[in-house]
Amino acid sequence: MSCLRVCLHILFVLELFVCGFATDCQQFHRNSYEAKAHKFCESHEHCFQLGKRDGDLGFMVGQCMHKIVREHLGTHWINVNALMQQKGDMNASYWAFGELGAVGQPLISKWGYTWDNRARSQVHDRALVLTANGQFLRTQTKNKRFTFVCHMKKIRKSRGVINREKFWFKQGSSEKAWIAPNDNTQGCFSSHDDMTTMQCALSCHKDLRCRSFYMHPESRLCIHTQYIDSLLRESDWIENPTGWLRFERPELRYSTEIKPPFD
């Protein structure tokens, strides 16, 4: 079985080209506080478009929240989530920075934040807000609205510099391995009809919002995860209960030396 997984990883590599990325708090040259409460995906899109307007790359604050969020009062969305997890465990190792996509960050010990006691009962909520008293509180993304802070990163133009990008096929342990437990907490998605796997990969490659993609070859349905990596919606599985393929984008990089191909 382990050999099968290795072979699939090799066979399903799709090699394209993308710009380089590094997330360093000192590389963000400005921040923008949004006082109007938005839904989860609206907040991410707002940051992205705010950066795009000035030729920057905009993220909702996540990894660098310890430098920004405490300057503002109230409860904020933060770019930390467990959207790749099906279980309701509160262990910090399940929570990832959305802009990095790396699971296993020591969130609580690194910055001294604690969990709001209400978080223990919110087992299916896989997004986080930071409360006014500096605690993590789990919440859902379906209809909650909060304020947020965007980081803006200046990206300089540079011609003739490209890096090879690989999309890795990820084998699931079951047909439901990539399905969220319910739709109350879900990531952000972009759906594309009538596509091949290569077309789906290419469209993901051209969109800096795309973090991974799911392909249903039988129906030719392509679904991009946007801004943060996440499981598919439960409703997607209900419509097509078998045959989903997941491709990860592990080498997504946005360096300060390359101008990304904004759509």
C-alpha cells in the first residue's frame, strides 16, 4: 500500500511555473484595518483585492497577528484554521496558518494566547477569531461576521525568473477523506465546469488565490480552494459521493522579486 501511494505521487505530478513566496512579518510594508464586519470568505477576498489594487499581495493577518491585532479593539477574524481537519479536536497541532498552509504551528505557546472556555463546546467549528481579551475562540464561517486586518506585501517586477511548480496528487484513505463534516464551517471555493485535470491545474496555477484543487473526472468538475487550503464541502460529496481527486500545491511562493500574474 505504501508503494502505491509513492507511485501515485510520482505519476500525478503536474509541472507548471509559478512565482516564489516567503511570509516574513517584516516584508509587509503596510496594514489595513477593516472596521466593517464581513463574512469569512468576503474578508479574505477584500484583503486580496485591496492588495491587487496597488500591485501588492494582500493577506488576512495570520502568522503576524501578534504584531498587528492587539493594536485594535474588538473580536477579529484571524488567518488560522483547522479546515483540513474532520475531527473536533482542540489540540493546537490541528490549526494552521492560512497563508502558509502548514499544520503543526505551536500557536498557544508561541504567543501566549489562551482558548476562550466557550471553544470547548464548538467541536465542529474550524475557524478562529481573536477576542478583545486576547483569547482564541472557535467559530463557524457560514454566517458569522467579524472585523479583520489585512497585511500588504510589496512585490517588485522581475523578468525571466521562474520556478518550477509541482501539483501533488494526494491519496485519500477513503471516499470521504476530503469531505468536511458539515457545511457550517467551510473554506472558500471557486468552481469550474467542463475541465480536464490539466486544465484545472493550469487555471489554479494562474490564480494566486488557489491553494489546492479537487477534480471530479467523471463530471469534469474542477474546484479550487481559495486563500486557505480546506476540505471539500459536504454538499459537494452529496452531489458526487465518489471519484474525487485532490491535488496539493505545496510550493506556492510569492517572492518580493517577482510580479505575480494577477488575473
